[in-house]
Amino acid sequence: MGNRKLSGENLERTLWTTLHAVRTGEMSPVQADAVATQAREITRSIRTRMSILKMGSEPVSEGLLDYSK
């Protein structure tokens, strides 16, 4: 999975890679669950930040926009 930039696209790719690894026996379900848990927390954090910005009518930061690419 390497040292890639944090982005929505890379997160999705990592989740699919993880699923494939479990199916082929390269990764245990417990490890995959840890990856999925981290992905959920990252997604929840981004969603929360976006919600707060919307409520305050604040512009979305470049970092959040870069993540969504």
C-alpha cells in the first residue's frame, strides 16, 4: 500500500486492495478490519469538517479539496 498521498481515490484503492488481499489469503480479516476502521474514521473526520464549514458558510480548504480528488 506504500506511502501515498492521502486522498479519497487512494483510500478507495486501498480498501479494494485490502478486500482482494483477504479474498486471496494475503491478509487476515482482523487486519482488514483495522484498515476499514481507519478508513471510516478518516471519512467521518472529513465529513464532519465539511459539515462544520458549511454551517459557518466558510470556504472549503485546499486540503479538503485535494483529499476529495
